[in-house]
Amino acid sequence: MKMTLCATTKSARQNSEILFAMKHYGSRVLSYLMLCLPLLVFGSTGCVQPTQAEIKALETREMDCSFQEAYQASANGLFSLGFAVTHSDKDSGILTGTRHDPNTGGKIAAALAFGIIGLAATQERNEAVTFMLSELEPKLTQLRIKVVVNGKPVFDRKLMTKIWQQIEREAMLESRPSDRAPTSQPSALSPPT
């Protein structure tokens, strides 16, 4: 019985200390959390920086198509994703597209949630994507991509993957199988020619 009473008084004492700390420091902690909340929500990603090899692997692709087909697929892919082609120099293999996102929905949500402070925390997003294309062989082209957001080069894995996927789709549409000679070998069962 004595042990139960001792444990009960010990936990009651701990509870009263916790209540005192919450009452005394709670308002300070709450105010710090309210000040830091916009940074946590809008500012910090907490991501580990990618290595140089990871960056190059995501920035560079080789496509099994001619330079002309790859260039056209890149331009069509940018256009399909809402980018305006602002610079196009086929001779040097440079292609740039830009898009502007005024973030109107984010501004309204932030203003409703956090008032003027939330409205100031949201910003417009200006994206620019530049491709550098190089012909390696007549049917092999290397593409390299750079993404700039609000004037700063960034490594946006999600955006870059989305762009690559769209360009690969466009390249499949550009290189029609009917335009190419069959590359398969005749089978043993087919009649001799």
C-alpha cells in the first residue's frame, strides 16, 4: 500500500510541475510557434542536398532520335506544360521556355489563414527552363536541362521529372514508326525472299 501511495504522490507532483510549466511558459511557446509557423509551412523544405552525380543524372538524358526530332519534342513538351518558348536557337541547340504563376490561390489561402503576414509570405513563381541539345550520332541526341525559379537556379526534382516525361511522350509522337525502315531481322519461320 505504501508503494502505491508513494507512486501516486510522485505522479501528482510531476503533473503539478507540468501544469506550472505550461501555465508559465505556455504563452511564450505558443507565440514562438505562431511566429515560426509561416517559416515551417512556406519556407523550409528540410531536404538533403543532392550530390553532383544525382544532379547530372537528372539534368541529362539521351534520346534515341534525331536532333530535329528531339528539338521539336522539347519545344512541344514545354508548350504542353504551359511554358512560353522565349528563346529558340536550333543551330546552337538552345531552347528556353518561361512561365509565370501569380499564386493567386495561395495568396487568398494565406491571407485567410494568417492575415497580412500570410499574404506577405506568399510570392509569385517565375520559372524558366533551358535545354541544351547536342547531336551525338544521327539517331542519338543528348539533352541537358536547367531550371531557374525566381531568378535562382534550383534542383526541382518533381518539376524536372514532369518535364522529362512530357518530352519523352512528345518524342514518341514526333518519331513515327512508319517513317523508319524496319530494323528487325526476319524470323526463321518467314519465307525466304
